[in-house]
Amino acid sequence: MIEARHLRVLRAVAATGSFSAAARELGCTQPAVSQQMKALESSAGTPLIVRAGRGMRLTQAGEALVRHAAGILAGLTAAEEEVAAIAGLRAGRVRLVSFPSGSSTLVPTALAALRAEHPGTQVSLEEAEPPRSVEMLRAGDCDVALAFRYGGAAGSAESEEWADLVVRPLLSDRLVGLVPEGHRLASAESVGIGELAGEPWIAGCPRCRGQLVRVCAEAGFTPRIDFATDDYPAVVGLVGAGLGVAVLPRLAVESVRGRGVREVRVEPAVRREIVALTLTDLEQVPAVAATLRRLESAAAARV
């Protein structure tokens, strides 16, 4: 019989490439990892890992087992949590992954309400931008992923990519322009994106940079990106220092108190859809369902 703990060890070995690295990741000893791998291979009845030079590689059977491991472990987690809830255990755990501007705006309100309603529920928070956060969800490394996509059209690449996930729409987040205080357009109520064609740009995360280039291309120009950073306070700081202009999501601007910066409305309007994602099995877990409800409430309060 294949045990869940052995599957977790196999995933760690596959991800790290060695027993010693897997032991460090799992917080155990290298002999313990080796012993559990031997037990798993005995249960499977075939080798799962072979040595290749200084490292290791999966056999065909090992690759198949790793491929199924995430779904198996997610199903086991769902079963454990549901049984605990049925048995009257007033506890639960949720691993939440969020992009930074969501972590500083939606998440605090949601988790404060969740703790007040279910004080026994434990929530861990890790930050990651999509698509990394979505990969973590599919790999079984989190239970809920707060993510975003631009446009939100049903036929978008992200929509197709998320077809196998539970998608809870939360908020439509409009992008706004940022210019230095002394900029020629600082007092304008709204600005056409084409009016910024000759400006130096400060760009945000990779997905946001890609969206910026697409929007500018539709307006007939290619932005000259002088600086690019995933850190929103850094973007605001660079604009405030007069080093360029930027377009950021409203949530990102709200999460940063910048000096020397003016916010302008950019036309045409560009929005990103904020969503909460989970797996079908996990949606039925009481603690996960409660977290999704509180995220929805936090988003609704901002409309």
C-alpha cells in the first residue's frame, strides 16, 4: 500500500534532485528519506529513482507516480478536513498564496473576519505572483491562490489555463497612471495612454509589463522601459523621483504611500480581474470554504 508520507518524500526528492536536499526541505535526516524511498519502491514493486552521475533521475514509474501525487495528496487533505469537521473538530488549516498588493489590501480584512468567526482556524500566508501561485496550487503546495488576469474575457489564455480550477471572481481592479508631481500632465483628470508615448517608463511585475506593452502597442507606440521591478513601492519611488511614469493596478497604488507622485486616470480603461482559486476537492473543505467567503466579502466591501 502506498502511503501519503512516502509520496511527499518522493515529490521532495524529485523537486530537489537528491536525498540530502530533500531531507533539508522536509526537516528530517537523509537516512530517513532513503528508508522511506525504499519502502515506497517496495510498495510500488518497481524502482522509482535511479542514480545519474552525482544526482538522481526518476524512472518512468517514478514520473507517473509524481504526476499523480499532487492530486492524491490534495484529495487526502480534503478528506481529512471534511472528516474532522463532521466529527465536530472546531479547527482547520488553510495555506493561502497571494500576490503582494492583494496581501496588503484584501487579505488582512478577510483574515481578520475569518479569525473572529473561526478562531481555531489556522491560516498561513505566502506571496507569489501568477502564474507561480497557480503552479503552487496545482502542485498541492497551497489550498487557495489569490491571483489576477487582465481583461477577464472568457476566451483569454488565463481563462483556459484555469479551466480545471474553481474560480471565484472577487474584484475588477482598474489600472491608474502615475506621474511625478511636476509633470506636464500632473493636473489632468484623465490622460490618453498615447499622450505618454515619449516618456520613460517604470514597469512592474512580468505579467503587468506584458500587459503594458500590449496596451501601448494598441495605442501605436512601444514604451521605453528604463526600469523594471516587481516591488511596487520601488515603482512609486522611482516615479516620485522624476525618473519616469508608470501604470499600476489600483490595489497596488493603495498599498503604497508615495511622495512626489500624482495619480491620473488613463484611457482607454484597462482592468485586471482579481480571483480566488482552489481545487475542486478543496472547495468542500470547511476552512477553505470559509476563507473563500471572507475573501469575497472583503472584495465586496471595496466596491
